[in-house]
Amino acid sequence: MTIPAQIAALIEQINQNLAQIEIEATEGLNFSRAILDRFPNNAKIIQFFASFNNAILFVELQRRRIISIVQNFSTTDTTTEAEIQEVGEDLSEELGRVIETKLLIHNLKQRLEELL
């Protein structure tokens, strides 16, 4: 079945935000490593490092989740409006989680940049 435009737009928005998280988390990991080289026992920087690693894992898991949602949706021959709405609601919830994570990672990265 063809994916409705609204669902495709949600997926695109999620994917764009996931890409941004991945970029910022990778940059944050690099900043964290640089600081940890100078201060290897700094607990706060270790927490930041772990948060960036978790964000990269989150991105991978979200991408797999989106693929699963799309595959489940696409394999159904007949889709009702209620099913489309349910998929839209699921994707909207995922988008909320993604945006929340994006903001967290952005703020953490900014705090690290101020330390450099």
C-alpha cells in the first residue's frame, strides 16, 4: 500500500531530526574525548560522554522502529482510516521523543563547547 502524504511527512521529519541528533552527538563525543584526555576522571564529562553514546544508540533504535512501523503499514492490503490515524499517532509520539532528545543533545553539546 502507498504511504499517505501525512505519514510520509512525519517520517521525513523524524528522519531529519534523527540525522541532526546523530551529527550533534558525534560532535559531542569528539568534544568529550578531547576534554577527557585532559581530565580523565571528570565525572560530569564522563556523564556527557555516556549521554552522547546513548543518543547515538537512540538514533539507531528509532530508525529501526520507523522501518518496522512502515513495513507493518505497507504490508497491509487494506488500511482503514482508523489504522492510518493510529500509525500517525505512533509516529507523532516518536517525533516528540526525537525532538526532546535533539534538544537535550544540543544543550549538552553547547555546554561542552563553552568548556573548550
